[in-house]
Amino acid sequence: MFIVLNTAGLTLIPTSVIAMRQAVAIKQGLVGFNAADIFLPTLLATGGSFLAGLLAVAWVQRLNLFRPAVLAALAVAALGLGALLAWLRHAPPGQVGQLTALAGSGFILSLITVFLVCGAVRRVNVYDAFIDGAKEGFGVAVQIIPYLVAILVAIGLFRASGCMDIVMHGLTAGFAWLGLDTEFVPALPVGLMKILSGAARAALWWM
């Protein structure tokens, strides 16, 4: 269950993608560009994959999901995703980008505000807690460096040998034979690498 849900990758705030988009916008000299306008589409896509993975694992492992708390949580999540999808499908095209960017920025600001307010209510030094968490994160990053190097080398060798191109051409041909749109195929390596690590996804992205 943990591996599947981690691979599904429910993303509340896509900070890495927002940072990449903002960096590209700065390099291209775009004015008035809001990198957070992918907030709602990302939440919709990752929320759907999260629910699909949860239900698939529950069905395979015969987990009992017919509990009031679980059913209520699933119902709220499904209704929320359904309402968001319906709004995105029927909203005026000119307003979708603006409202999505506004919702993303508002959610990020609200989350930071709630974090600070909860820290004040519980009398927790938010800054010290943040620094302690950053220290632990740095320690974990140092420990996984050998694994990341191995993954990066393996990905580089796989691509340099031409195996990646062969796999991609095979997948494209297979999906085309099934009559499916093949525009999503170039994104498959990034999705498949997600189960390994975020660094592997970054390596595939920049390579």
C-alpha cells in the first residue's frame, strides 16, 4: 500500500514544478507569469491516481473499506475531485487559467498562514521547528547520496545505450496500434521512475 500510494504521488503543492516553471519564465523574460496556475490540474490528476491506487490495492489485498470513517473520507475525496473536474470542463476558457492560478496561490498562502497560526496556538517556535526539520532532511539527503548516484548512473547508461529510445518507440507503436493518443508516452519514463526517487525523475527530466 505504501509503495503504491507513494507512486501515485498525491501532490498538494507542486513546489518543484512551480520552481521550474518560474525559472523558465524568468529566462524567457515572461511578464505576469504565474507558475502556480498548475495547482488545480496537478491536484486533480494526482488525486485521481491516489484514489485509483488505493482502491486497486484494497481490492487485491481484500482490505475492508466498508467502514464509516473510510467511506466518508473516500466520498469527500471523490466528490471534491468530481466537482473540480466538472468546474474545469465547464468554466469559460479565458477564466480557467486566472482562477486556477488564484486558487493555487491562495492555497499556498492559506497553508502557510495555518501553519503559523497553529504554531502560535500550540506555543511552538515555528522557526526552530522548521530548522530542526531542515536539519533532519539534510541528514537524510546525505545518507541517500550513494543510492542517488547509482540511480543517475544507471539512467545515464540506459539512455546512452539507446535502450530508452527502443522502449519508447515500442510503447508508441503499441499505443498507436490500440488507437490511443500517444502524446503521453514521453512522460512515461518520468512516471515509472517515481517509485525510485525524486532525483531519478529530475535526471530523466533534464537528460
